[in-house]
Amino acid sequence: QVQLEESGGGLVQAGGSLRLSCATSGFTFRNYVMAWFRQPPGKEREFVAAISGGGGMTYYADTVNGRFVISRDNGKNTVWLQMTSLNSVDTAAYFCAAGLVFGHRVGSAYKYWGQGTQVTVSS
């Protein structure tokens, strides 16, 4: 049974930081590209960041590049998203996803999804 479980969300003040985690099981983690997406209130889901199976390549949305860092540990089957300099536009439900091809920004390219964790940035 495939499982992706996000954690680490919460309420944070503008300018603050959070680290999201996504613990996975049920599939061969190292073979999958892992990504983070987010869905702001009332808006469509959007791509945030992705990391290749080996961790050597990363890819970010322009809106978070330089503020967020995606990383993974294939021994722990876990991917993280370190978020810094948070502002109100970062308020969203954050989802991790697993796919087979690196570089895709569209959600349909990802096979497995977590249930999400809420991040709320107060001004």
C-alpha cells in the first residue's frame, strides 16, 4: 500500500521558516522523482519544487526559488521542503507527490500523492 504522509505545517509569522516532511512507504522511493505542490485558498494547485531520484537535480518554481530548498534521504524514504522568508502568498495546503519523470510541473505527471499539510503565514 502506497503512503505519503506530510507533516510540519502550521501557523508562522511573515518572514519565518518551516520545514515540511513527507514520509513515504509502499513504493521504491529512490526510483521516483519527488515533488511538492501547493494549493492556495480558492486557487488551483501549483508546482513548488522537485528533486530527482538520486537527489542530484532540483527544480523550483520562480516564486520560491532562493527561499525554499527541497531535499531527500533515500535511506529514510523521506523528502523535505525547507521554507524560509515566508510571506502571505505562501499560505496554502502543501502536498508531496511521486512521479517517474523529472522536470514536470503538472500534477498529472505524478503518480502518488499525499493528503497535504496546511501552511498559514500571518502578516
